[in-house]
Amino acid sequence: MTAQEQFVGGWTPYHPLTAQDKAVFEEALAGFVGVNYQPLEVSTQVVNGTNYRYLTNASLPGASQVVWRAVVEIYAPINGKPHITQIHRI
């Protein structure tokens, strides 16, 4: 790990998803409807829990040929279920 990755409160550079990153994303978006999000990379920030910024491809259900990029922000508390805090179309 680099010094930035170990610094509490600092965001890591975007990197490929680990199995844990994928599990957090899937749990937070379980039951989410209206837009399909496919995570490509993630950046994390250690706080009282972990903040995640997922760079994603987004598309409407049934219209997969129309794709845009979005950042899905998720907070995963130390104890409890991860949840979406914000979604930004970029």
C-alpha cells in the first residue's frame, strides 16, 4: 500500500474491484430500480466505516445501447448494511 492508501480520511486512487468491493456494491444496490449500474473501478476512503466511489457504466433497463458514466457513492458502516449516499452522472 502507498502512504495515501494507508492515510485515514484520504481517498485511494481508482483501482480494479476486489471481491469485497463487488459485494458491497451489490448489497447496497439490491432492489434498486430504474437504472442498471455496472461497476468498473473503485476508490475508497476509510472513515468510521468506509466510503466507496464506484466509477460505473449506467444504462436504462431494456435500453442497454444507451450507456453513460456515473459515480455511485456508497457508505459501508463498520456494523450495518452499506447504502447509497449519492449518484453523479458524469
